Amino acid sequence: MNPIKIVENGDHQMPENLSVSRAQRYPTKENAHLEIYGRGGKIYCRLINLSTSGAYLEIVSSNHSPRKGDILRMTVSLKQINKSHILDAEVVWAKGLGVGVRFIKSEEVIEKLRMRVSGMF
């Protein structure tokens, strides 16, 4: 297995093979929390950048860390408009306090969880 090489991406670090994104990323500083399907508790994060296909988050407080392949529900607090936005996502990489996620549709969440329960994942 090849070691993961970490590269700089602006002010943040990410795995080299994920450093180039197809979708334009937009910087942000919104608060968010993650709930991993099949595990208890919340992971409090700061949303660092966002695109139409995914996001980069930094963990602020948690008793456990997300792992590559985890399916999660991400709630983003939009303070300026006093609302929250909920998205489903899959962890594509996690290193230290940094987490990269890919947004997925509800149908994909169900399918991935079904595969995991049946032992195919």
C-alpha cells in the first residue's frame, strides 16, 4: 500500500491525489456538525471550503473521528439567515483534523448502508 502524500491547498493540507478538484471551491467559515450513520455522537466542525460536489471540514470537537468510507449527515448552520442546511455525504479522506467529503443523494446513502449491512462494503 502506498503512503498518502500530503500537499498544500491554500492554507490547508490534503492528500495529493485529491488536491485538484473538478468543481470550483469557495472558501467559507460556517459551523457544521456531522453524524455518522451507524455510530453515535456528533462531530463539531468548521466548513473551510465548499463546492457543488463536496466540502473540506476541520474538526473542532469530537469524541471520535470520521474514517474514509463513512456515510454521514452534515448539518451546516447558516447564521446570517438563521437556518440550517442538511446534506448527506461520504468521507473520501480524513487526515488529522481535516476531512474531505463528497455529497451523495439519499438513494446512494440507502444503497451504501444496505451494502454495508449485507457485508458487501
